[in-house]
Amino acid sequence: MVITDEIKKLAKEAPFVPIITVSAQGEPHLIVVGQVKEVKDDDVLAFGIYKMERTQQNIKETGSMQVVLASKVDGPKGYRLTGKACIEGKEVLFKAEKAEALL
């Protein structure tokens, strides 16, 4: 399990969440979303789609995605999650394959 209980707690605390996708040409694309909608099946983060045109295109092309979760609640902490994403209905579903502590 990549997403630990600490990371799940952090997903609820993070005031905003940067996500990075990569195009088929290898170009990174960074956006910030308001929050993680929910954690599904222990290692899947769900994000609601609001516009995200280039992000959705990159996910369709490569699926590669990184997510940064950070908060200052109870002291600074953060993680960079790397994995694969897909589009399902009105959600981006991100399956974390690796977690790295940032702070």
C-alpha cells in the first residue's frame, strides 16, 4: 500500500493540490486543484474535473502524473506521489505507485 494513513490524513488537510501531467512529447503541465475528492481502494486519489483540458489530454496520451500533498497542520509535512491516472466520468483517478516524503 503506497498511500499510508498519514498520507490519507494529509489528503484531507491539503488546502490545494498541485498535479503534474506529461504530454506525449514529454512536456510537463502543472495545475493546482482545490482538494482530493476522496481516496478509493487505498491507493487511488479521485479529483473532480473542472476544465482541465490539457491535463485530460495528457492523461489520455501518457497517463503519467505526479501529485504533491502538503500541509502545515500539526507541523509542516508533505509527499510527492508518482503514478498513473485515467479519466472516469467526471473524475481523474490517480493510482499512486510511489510516495516520497518532502519535509
